[in-house]
Amino acid sequence: MRAGRTLQDLATELDRRRDAQRDFYGDSRNITLQPIRKMPEEGAAPGSHEAGAVGVRLHMEGITDEEGEGRSFGLQPFAHGQIASHTGMPKKHYDRLMAANPKLLTEEVNFWLRSEPSRRLVRSLDGNVRAFLSDSYRQIDNADLAEAVLPALEGLDARVVSCEVTDKRFYLKAVTERVQGEVAQGDIVQAGIVVSNSEVGAGALQIEEFALRLVCLNGMISQVAQRRTHVGRRSDLGALNNATEYWKDETRRQSDRALFMQIRDSVAAIFDAERFAGRVADYRRAAEDQIPATAAVPVMEAVGQRLQLTEGEQEGVLGHLIAGGDLSRWGVANAVTRFAEDASDYDRATDFERMGGSIIELPRTDWEKLATAS
């Protein structure tokens, strides 16, 4: 399991981001991409400049900076992908233009922003656009979510074992010693929860079941207990050419409070002992689903294809399966979750914890197809 940040570091970063983030609504016809020109080399003659551009920035008319000019922002990678999607440009084409001719990219994007007007929500952090969204996107802030969930976890004697906030998502993973079970002799798992959210449109707010395997500290994510999409009412901007900075109103605060009360109820339900006993029974059945030693490689190739793993990821998971010595469905699932520690980043690590849970939850017919792959 990827450890992530300490809880104190997470709180500090969430508070910092809450203070540094700004949200703006605007008409797409008043939003443009602009090329960033190369700076003259040191020692160049005054007034000289180099041709070409080295990147792009997003410019919003109607939202002014300290000098009274329209606001301009850098762009985070995820926001580039959202702009490409909104304008109907294949991401591969968008990235190719970005690398080869940023000026041409701005012309193509701006054509579509003008031709197909819509109201957009631009979310920024530290002066950079981190999300380019519909104006009906429902903001659920990570800091507010953490403040609602952490007291509920403390009241259930649950401890946070991993937490992180990335450019895409917020994660909080916690377990309790009060609810646990034994898959096999000495193989103990504890009941846990994953609370995750995205402020940038990279997925819904989710409450998921989590289990921590004590012999190796692998984490496995299974069923979703609660899922809240970020869909709300459209912003009241009036005419399309208006642009405004977003401020949370009392209606939204009341809605947040109701949502967080529901989340606290879901948190308590996940730590129900009877519910977790059913999950442990699934693990025990998975431990009985054996695969022949000679089939380990083809089975893992089939698993890799099903989970859409890269070649390197598939080889890594196979290595953990062999090292673990457990050639069962339970062993395969734990080889997948063990690779979370080797994953490229925390987001991908959590993907592997979910993939491990998906192996356990496969219908028997699907598992038998994998287990007999050759």
C-alpha cells in the first residue's frame, strides 16, 4: 500500500489549496488560448525577439487582474485534456500540435470555443488552470469533505493508514482493529474505508469498502457504498457574455451539510461487523480457487489483458505472484494489490487496489476462463 502523506501534511496542503484556489464562470467566446512566446536570449539586442512559441496559456476576458487586464493562467496537464475533449479534438492531435506548433493549436481551439459557445467553469490553483468544466459542475471541496469525515472515523476508533491529494483526486484510507477476520491461519484482514473525491472532474465522490491485509500491509478496495456525481444546477450567470468569480452561497452550504451527513452515515455502515464477515467469506472462497503452477504465466497474461495493464505492470504483478507463492484467486488479487507500491503515482496505486478487489468479485465463469488460460 502506498503511504502517501502524513495526516498533518495532508491537512496543511488542503488548507493551502483552499486558500490558493479560485473559480471563475465565463462564456467560452471570451475564453481563449494564447501562445507563450520565447524569451530573447541573454545578451540579445534590445527589442529583438525569437519567432515561435513554447507553450500556451488560457486567457479570460471579463475577469480582471490587479492591472485591470483580463486574467491569464498557465494550464495543468489534466486541464489540457478537458479542453481537447470539450472542443472535440483527439488528445493525440492536441498534444502533437502543442509540441510542434502551439500557435496553430490556439487557433484551432479558439475557433471551436467561438463557434460553439457555452458557459464554462474554470478552476484555478496557484495561478494555473486545473480544470475546464461545464457550469453545471457541482463543486465538493476536499478540505470540507475531510473535516466532515475525520471526526466520524475517530468516533469509530478507525485510524488513517494512507492519505494523499494529487492533481486529480483526494484520498483518505482508514481501518479499524475492532472489525477484522482471518482468511487463513495467520492471514488477518481488517475492515476499512476509502473516501475519495475529485475537484477537477476526474470522477465522483466515492465511499468504498477497503480491507488491509496485515501480513503484507496490502490494501484492497471492493464495493462502492456511496457515490455522488458532481452534477448540480447551472450557475445563474444571466447573459452569456457575463463572467464572474464563484463564491459559495448559503444554499450551497446547506446542500453541503446535508451531503456530509449522508457520508457520515455511510462511513459508519462500512464498519459493520456482519457486513465485513461477508467480505472475509469471499476472500476465503477465493483462496480455494487454485490455478496450476504451470499456468501461472498464461493466467497472468490473461489477467493483464483484462485489467489493461502495461507490459511492465503485468511483469511486475507476475513477479509478486511468484514471490508470494500463493497460486489461487486470492494470491492473484494480492499480487495485483502488492504492485500498488511499485505504481507510477498514488492515483495509479489506488487503481491497483481496486483491480485487486475486482479479481475477488469476478463471476465464477469469468474467473474460470482466466484460470484455464493457456
